[in-house]
Amino acid sequence: MPKKENKKICFVISPIGEEGSATRTRSDHILKHIITEPITQLGYEVIRADKISEPGIITTQIIEYIVDAELVIADLTDHNPNVFYELAIRHAMRKPLVQMIRKGDVIPFDVAATRVIQFDLQNLDSVAAAKEKIASQVKSIENRKQ
């Protein structure tokens, strides 16, 4: 897992979908409008599986990022099986994680005990609140490390 400019890595686990699909569009909007700003302001480089540019086996690279990244953000929207597989790996590593889900989606029982940030992309107040909650959770995680 290459580290650019000595930045900490935040790996984003999310449903990605095919290029041009509703899933990809939503995931791109979440990445752009909710996750990237607060995370980069805290000194992290944001990486999602489809943005990995190094040659290699994508599954191996994803697992390396899940295991090695200083932070993972997981979007549980639509209960995507790949997201939950990757989330389980991160849980097993017992490393910092922020969970989020689209408002109105049911939070699955097995992950409901962990705080989950809810968001509504159609509501600017909800987007702003989600960004603040992400920043707050990451700051809390960082303070616990010290």
C-alpha cells in the first residue's frame, strides 16, 4: 500500500457499481460531498477501490488497504455484500472505523452497536451534519490514540 506525501490513508469501503449506474453515482456523490472534505482537512488521503491506480490484483490491494490504512470509512447503504465482507475484515483488525448509511436504510443488527452516521444526499443540512459527525468521530479516534 503506497503512501503518498507521508499522508495518513483513509480507505473508503462502499458499494461502487458499474460506471454510470445509480449506485456509482450515489457513491461518487457521497465520496465527493460528504467524505472527502472533512477527511482531507484532517490530513488523510482518501482512497476508494476504484481509485487505486497501482497495477496488481485488486482484491489483494483492497484487503491490504483495509488492514493497513490508518482509518476506514464504510458506507453500509443498500447492504452490499462486498461492503460487509470488507467491514468484517476491518472489525477483525480492531482498527479505527467510521460507519455511515443513507437515512431510511435499516442498520443491520450485527453492526448496529457501533455508531452509524446517517445522511440524506437530498438534504443539504443532513450532508453538512454528516460531514461534521465524520470529523468529530475521526478527531475522537485520534485523541484515543494519544
